[in-house]
Amino acid sequence: MLYLWIKAGHVVALIAWMAAMLYLPRLFVYHAALPAGSAQGETFKVMERRLAKAIMLPAMIATWILGLTLAVMSGAYTQGWFHAKLALVLAMSGIHGWLSRMVKDFAADRNARAPGFYRVINEVPTLLMIGIVILAVVKPF
């Protein structure tokens, strides 16, 4: 029964993490279109910081802790699908770090990228998530 509660917590944390990972680049799209120092830009800075610090980071930490707990409890860490999933989760964590760096760049008015860049970047977490879910559910190898 404990395993199922941990699994439920893992799924909830993952949903929160992915929601933030998908929403933050969308905020960047709109923020990048504004002049530095504008009132709207200042509002976006607050939204981005809060999303990254209060939702995205805790959700990622919970996802990792609960996921690794599940892997140990189930013995999944010995299976090939889990190794592939872990590689994609590491990539997702790298994107998380990169997005966090962009929050700092926007906060310091150092963004040098156009809104279109962030539209493309917004798709990367989606593609990684699709791969992760397929590996976790289908376990193809």
C-alpha cells in the first residue's frame, strides 16, 4: 500500500513539475516581446520567479525523491527501460536548470532572445515528457 501512495505522490509532483516547465517558457514568450523595465515586464519577473521557486523547484525535487524511492522499492533500477527513462529525466532536469538561468537573465533585463526562440524551447519539455511516459508505461525493453 505504501508503494501506491508513493507512486501517487510521484505522479502529482510530476504533473506540477511539467505544468511549470510548460508554462515558464510561455511566460518568456510574452516577456521577451516587452521593453526592458516596463511595468508589464516587472510583473512577468515576479510571475517567473514565483513559478520557478515556489512550484517548479519543489515539484522537481519531489519527483526525483519519490521516483528514486519507487525505483528502489520495485527493483526497476536494474531494467533497461528505467535507464533510458533516467537519461530523459536527467535531460529534463538540465532544461529545468537552463530555464531557471533564464529567469535570472530576465530578472536582470539581460534577455537577448526573441519570442520565437521561447516558442520553440517550449516544445522540448513536451517531447521529453512523451518519451518518459512511454518508457514508464510501456516498458519497451
